[in-house]
Amino acid sequence: MQQLTTEPAQGERAGEELSLAERAYRAIRDRLVMLEIRPGAPIHEEQLAQSLGVGRTPVREALKRLQYERLITTYPRRGTFATEVNITDLAHISEVRQELEPLAAAQAARRATAADRAALTALRQQLRGADPRRQDAIALMHLDLRVHRAVYAAAHNPYLEDTLVRHDNLATRIWCLFLDRLSDMAGHVEEHGPLIEAIVAGEPERAARLARSHVEGFERAVRAAI
């Protein structure tokens, strides 16, 4: 039975004790986001519980949240399935992110604590060490998710953070669907470097500008790959 582990995510701090339901939620969420659970695939509570090493109750609680976040869908008399990735959603998702990602970046530059800045600086070092010749696209996508979630957490607005995490998850599913057609995955992830530097330096206007540019570049890259 696999040990249930998750990477740090929104709101998580060093030493934080997470409930089994929260750990199950984060693990299943990231499998869905990274398309390890393929779009349209059936969701089996018992299989997930066994693979995560938890009971069915935490999994059931996690699935309720994931349905609200549009990552799974339940049909009467048919069952529960991973939500399909619909490219027509890209414009709607980008519309939200183009407004809120710059806001989060600017607030992070204003509000980041010493711990936030240290965590972001560590991620900046990881970006510098990322070598696309040795790291596959999936590993780079995991790093991309961690940077986004760290920026949202550093904004210290739980409502903004929750909204952006959900929309970034949906955007990442679209991105993962086209990974084999995207020519500069490493370049897209490396764009986070200057953004992190602006936040750590306490430069909200520059951080907002870089965040907006990143979201706009994401949409252009996906549309070019379609």
C-alpha cells in the first residue's frame, strides 16, 4: 500500500498537521491536474483509498471538494468521472487569471513575510537548476504548480488564493493536454524567475506586469499548439 504524501500546497506551512481528508484531497487533486487520472476516466473510491493508504471516508470527503472545483463530475446512475478537458474553457479561465494573477503577484510583493520570501527564493534556485535536457515536462509542470501556489500563498488573501489555485489547476490540465506539442516548456517555467525576484524585492507594479505577461503567454502558446 502506497504511503500518502503530498507536496506543499496553498496554505501549508512547515510543521502543519494535515487531516487525512486534506491529504487525500491534495493527492487526488494533483493526479487529476497532471492528468495522471485521465480526463473522462471513472473515479473509484475504493481503488483510490487503497492506493493512498487511507479509508474511504477521507476519499469521499476529498471527492466532494473536487466536484465543486470542476475536476470531477458525478452523473446519476452512471458514477463519478474525471472532468473532460474542454479547450473552449481556455478563454474563460484566462479571462479570470489575467485579472487576478497580477493582483496576487502585487499583493505578494507587498505582504510576503520573511518565510514567504525564503520559500520563493528557494524555488528561484530550483528554477535556475532546472535543466530541460535532464528533466521531463511533467517534472517542470510540478515545479510550475509549486511556484504559482507559493505566490498565491504569499498574497495572504485566502479568498484570492483559493480562487486562483482552482483556476490554475484547470489551466494546468489544458497545458498538460498539449505538452507533446509545446516547444518551449522550459522557457515558460523559467518566466517565473523574474516574477519571483520582483516579489522578493517588494516591487508590486513589476510583479503584476510580469504575472499578466505570463498568463497571456500561456494562452498564446496553447492556442498555437491546437
